[in-house]
Amino acid sequence: MIVELLALLLGIGLLAYCSERGVDHAVHIAAAFGVPTIIIGILVVSIGTDLPEIANSIISSSMGHGDINVGDSLGSCLTQISLILGLMGVLGTGFKVDREEIMELGRCELMGLLLAIFVSRVGYISRIDAALLIAGYVLLVIALRHYLLKNHTGQKVQDERKTFMHFLMLFVFMAGIALGSYMVITSVISLSRSLSIPEYIIGFFVVAVGTSLPELVVDIAAIRKKEYALAIGDIIGSNIVDSTLSIGIGPLISPVYVSGEFAFITGIWTFVVSVVVILALGLMRRLDRKMGAFFIALYLLSYIILFVS
């Protein structure tokens, strides 16, 4: 069991490190095409920081462990919208948020969660279900892109040699993420069998925290650099990715069975927490230490609510 725990921690560490470095290169690639900060957060950084969940989805589904896929993805949604966002408020100096933007982003996130709950509640994710999830991600991204770019005029930065190097390094770190994901998944399977704990529970409460470390690292760094739009875009963009693309991409290759009851209960709770967080940010128009502490308390309450359920 000690070896399995060490493998889990090492795999999570590799995921966090490679994701952080990979995101740096992804941001440079996006900047080369003149994309605004919040779009970078939603469309680029969110994919980069969600590479662990995406890799976990592909590998766990191909190995026939759908509970690790869905548990990790929905658990990451809860962790990011409450714990990670809360830590951003507690560790940062506080910053204002745009009410209209946060409500628009929030609506898209909630639609993604509803789609994930609808698909996974039946206990089996087919290729058609997976295609529905991925199509949902594409449609939500198109809607957000149209909304956020309606008043934007950007300029491309031309430096083809540097851009090529960023693409190359991104590929290298993506390979590291794939290796880390494999280590995490195999150790979770072993721990689940050793401790007689369902894989879904370990995925939702343990693996999800580990695969959410890239969001924490990247977004704390972003708010310290006063890149607030990047951080908010990454958090909510990551939840859209996790609830749609991340869950769907693995079953698109290898359809899987999941624990539908677990997925439904945890999905509904994640949806409720997301509604509370989005409304709180929209009403207060600010993320500060008090708001951050409230979001962290919501996350900790999840352990009580979900275990009782």
C-alpha cells in the first residue's frame, strides 16, 4: 500500500508540474494569435490545466474504469469552483469581477454540468453519449467566444520560430501528463482494491484534488500578476471542459459503465455549489478573503453532505 500511495503522489506531482509548464507554452501560442486574456483562460489555459483529467479519461476508459473518469471529472468541477476559487480569494489581495461576464460564464458551466448528469446517471456512457458531451463543449465554446469577442479587436504577433518551439515543448509536457495520468490511475485501482473503497469515491475526493493542482498553481500565479480575467476564465472554463469534453473523450474511444447513483448525487451537489458560487460572485462583484473562506467552507461541507447521502 505504501508503494501505491507513493506512486499516486508521484503521478499527481508529475501531472501538476507538466501541466503548469505546458500551460505556459499554451499561453504563448495563444498570444501569438492576438487572443484576449479571458479567452486565453477559457479556451487555452483551461484545456492545458485540464490535460490531467483528459488524459485520465482516455486511459481509464480504455482500461474499463469509467468511475475513475467520471469521478475525477465531476470531483474536479466541485474542487475548482469551491476550493480552488476559495484559495484564490484567501491567498490573493481581492479583485473585482464583471457581473455580466460571470453570469454568462456561469450559465455555460451549469449547462455543461446538467449535460454530464443527464448522460452519466444511467450507468453507461456510449459513443453516442460521448459525442453528445463533446458536441456540447463545442457549442458552449462557440457561444462564449461569440459573446466575449463581440467588442474585441486584437492583433497577431508574428514570430513563427518561437511559436514552433512552444508547440514542441507543449507536446513534450503533454507526454509527461500522459505518464503521470497512467501512474495515478493504476495506483487508484490498486488502492481501491486494497481499501475496499469504490473507485468513484477515490476519484471524486482524492484524484480530483490532485488533478486540480494545475489550476491552483496557474491561477494563484495569475492573480499575483493581476491577470484576474485569466484566472476566472481558467476556473470556469476548466469546469466546462471537465463536465463535457473530459468525461466524453474517453468513452468516445471505449464506452464504459459508471456508478450512475454516485454520478447523479455528486453531480447534483456540484451543480448546487456552482449555482451558489456564481450567484455570490455576481451579486458581490468581488472575490476577496471573506468570499474565499465561504467557498472553501462549501467544499468542506461537501464531505459531510455526500457521505451522509
